[in-house]
Amino acid sequence: MEAIEKIGQMIQQRRDHLRITQRQLADMADIGINTLYKIETGQANPTLQSLQKISEILGLEITLQIKNASSE
């Protein structure tokens, strides 16, 4: 599963957990409902700004980590 699909899945799971509809989240994040649908299904390449808005609303945090290099 690609990163964008994982992000979308995480957003959808958190939204469902908080019992927020797609329409409500789209309105709160000031994005289109179709855009939110595409983000959740891994069909969109959202901007960092959109992800920040969504994350803030859902109580999520965006972090970057250095990958562990395998010692072969």
C-alpha cells in the first residue's frame, strides 16, 4: 500500500471514529467533498496545506521520520 493510500485510510478511520461525515469534514477543512473522497480513497495527491487542515480537525499529527537502513 502506498503512502497516500495509508494516509487516506487513516483519515477515514479517524473521521469515522469521531463520527464526522465527509461533508462536515470537507466544510470544516474548506475543501470540496469530492476532494476529500479522493484523498480518503487514495486517488488524490493532496497539498500539505489540505493535510494540515484535516489533521488539525481530526486531532492527528503529521510527522516525518528517517527510514531505518537495513544492515545487509
